[in-house]
Amino acid sequence: MKLKDIHSVKRREIKRRFVLPSNEDEVEVDENFRPYETISGAKVFCSLKKTALIDGGFHTHGARNN
């Protein structure tokens, strides 16, 4: 299913969590709403944004804000 064809609330959530290519018309989503592009017949999944990870990423685990 194409990204542009899903509900606007879910599309906004996907855009907030993932790094999407500039040409969003080519982006599709799988059954778990993970966005990907098909390039030369291969699915290339979009990467998560660091801010979408718990506590902003793995490297901040245990870090203190002083």
C-alpha cells in the first residue's frame, strides 16, 4: 500500500518516526506500517529517527542532565 493512500493520522505518525526519502510518492508501507521503497526489485526500508527511540537513542542510556 502506498504511503499517500493511508489515513492522514497514521501517515503523520510514520513521518514523525522514520527518515523518508524526498520522493514520498514512491514510498510504500508493509502490514506493520513500516515504510520502504522498492529499488531494482528490492525492498529498502526507511530508517528510524533517533528521536523515535526510547530516551532518544541507545547512547544516552544512563546519561544525566546536569
